[in-house]
Amino acid sequence: MDFNLTTEQKAIEQAIGQVMSKFGDEYWLEKDTKGGFPEEFYQAMASGGWLGVSFPEEFGGANLGITAATVMMRAIASSSGAMQAASAIHMNVFGPKCISIFGSNEQKNRWLPPIIAGQQKSAFGVTEPNAGLDTGSIVTRAERTNNGYLVNGRKVWTSTAQVADKILLLARTTPKEQCKRGIDGLSLFYTNLDHSTCDIREIDKMGRKSVDSNEVFIDNLNVPAEDLIGEEGNGFRYILHSMNSERILIGAEAVGIGQEAIRRAAKYAKERIVFGRPIGQNQGIQHPLAESWAQLEAAWLLCLKAGHLFDEGKPCGAEANAAKYFGSEAGFTACERAVLTHGGMGYAKEFHVERLMREVMINRIAPVSQQLVLNFIAEQVLDLPKSY
């Protein structure tokens, strides 16, 4: 059993580090203050071929799998860019996985190359205001027409919809009351995000300002029949496959942000002199940072295990959820300790740790709450009765 990264994975880390070095503290601080999609960063990643890291070579990808993407996303997040940088390409890395697995050859040829080349951005239209994590309660409808579907409904927390060309859209094609289970009768589409029929309203939020989150009001969006992925009614099963990979990536990103926070805290603790000695000489500073280092290392191994299982085609639901849970907790704790290590200056934007703490909060909330992760593990791993 080898816990070291492969030569290829180390090369990914090094190459991503070179890209991230071109986008430093001031770039991301300005994005955090003023907003605006980080197009320069996005195109730098696209030109290096990184948007296609886990997609088949025949469509322009590198076919390196989710483990390689996990290494990449941690390297991105473990920088000044943190969650702003990770989220700028996050959807393009995991969202289209369901296309590469369940899409037809025609759909793959039509959709994947522009995504990988950075020519098209994608939004993720699943969550709804009155459904939240209860995906079976989605009410956005896709009604059959002569040449496709007519979609009406509302989505929320739809990232990058302000700049996206396409939307991966989950909608109900069969009324819930006609389905055996709530998650039945849902269909998945990848289609044009038509601004003339979609009213997109940005949500002002506490962090990650450069990657927009939105409410999307859909009013008679025409979706061609050829934009349906797989079979009608099986959309939840398709999206679930993407969700496992997303959980792994979210966990790895949280680990990366936490590691960046600990590096900044350790540097500050060596330089900050109080009572004639560096504060890093005090065990009250040392021990919390050392504990977080250990937690982050453990969380990272869990992310790698989950990614390995995913790439092997083995069941990984428990590991993917656990990686998301533990990575997010360890990352947030590390960021909190980094702020506290800086004392009053931790509250100042110029030291950036307060931004890291705001951004890593996302990982504890999305794409699924920590409590639902624990419910899943309790039921699926420990065989305990369902509690809700």
C-alpha cells in the first residue's frame, strides 16, 4: 500500500502551483471585493487543458479520472484563490461527468469539447427553494412538446448562471403523485441557458463573490429533445453519479483551503513578536495548528481513497460523503485557528485568513449538509433505521 502521490499526480500539483503563482493575494482580494468572474484564471486553466483532466481523450480530455481531479482541486484551493478559484472551474470538472457516462456519442461530441476547451461554461440547475436537499420534492416541470420539452419552474443557488452558456437541469417529467418514489420521474437535460426565458438574479452572499450564485426563474424554456441525457425519468440516478464525485472534490478543496490557512498562520506565528518572543514559541499557538495539520492529513487520505474507489467503478457513496464531511470540518477548524492565531489582524482583510474562513464555510453547507452526511453513513454503513 503506497500513500505517496504518483509521479503523474506530483506533476499535476507542480503545474497547478505554477498557474496559481500568477494569481496572487491582490488578484483574489480584488475579486472578493468587487466581484466579477475570474475569466483570466479560468482561461489559464483551460489553455493548460485542466478543464478536461477527468474526461476521455477522444473529446479533448486527459482521461486521468477523479483522483487526478481531486489532486488538482486541492492544489487550486491550497492557494490565494481558495474557494473562489476552485468554484470557478468546479462545475466544469464534475458536472459533465454524467454526460461522459450516460450521454450518447452524439451528445458527447457536441458538448464535451467546448467545455474542455473553456469555450462554454455550465451552470448546475438542481436545487429549488422549496425542495432544498429533498430532491424528490423538485417541482420544476418539463412538459413534452412536438419537438422537445417546455420547462417552467424555479432554481436557487445556481452557480455561474450569470456567465454560463449551458445549464445542467433536473426537472420533473412525470408528476410526483404518479411515481412510486419521489426521486422517480425526474429527467436530466443539458441545454442552452436562454436569458430571454430565464430571469437570473444574483444572490449577495458572505464569500466567494467572484463566482456568482443565483435564483433562476424559468418561464417557458424550450429544450430540444436531443438535449435529454439518457432515458426520461432516470435523471436522479444520473445526477447521483456526479454527486459522489462532487463530494470528493468538495472535501479536497476544503483540505486545500485549510492547509493554506495553516501555512499562513505558521508564518505569522514565527514573525509576530510579543513579550520579546515569537508567539509560535507558545504551545497555546503550536498545539491547535499542529492538531489541524494532522486532521487535514487524515482528511486528505480519505479524499484519495474515495477518488480511487470512484475511478475503479466500486461503491464509494460512504467514502465520498465521509471525505466531504471530514474534509469540510478539518478545513473550517484550520481556518478558524488561523484567524485566532493572527489575533486582531486575523479580522483584517490584508492578511486574507478571514477570507479563507468565509469561503471554507461553503464546504460545510453544500452540496449537502453535514447532518445529512451523518444520516447517510448511519443508515447505509451502520444499518441504523432512517431518522427522517
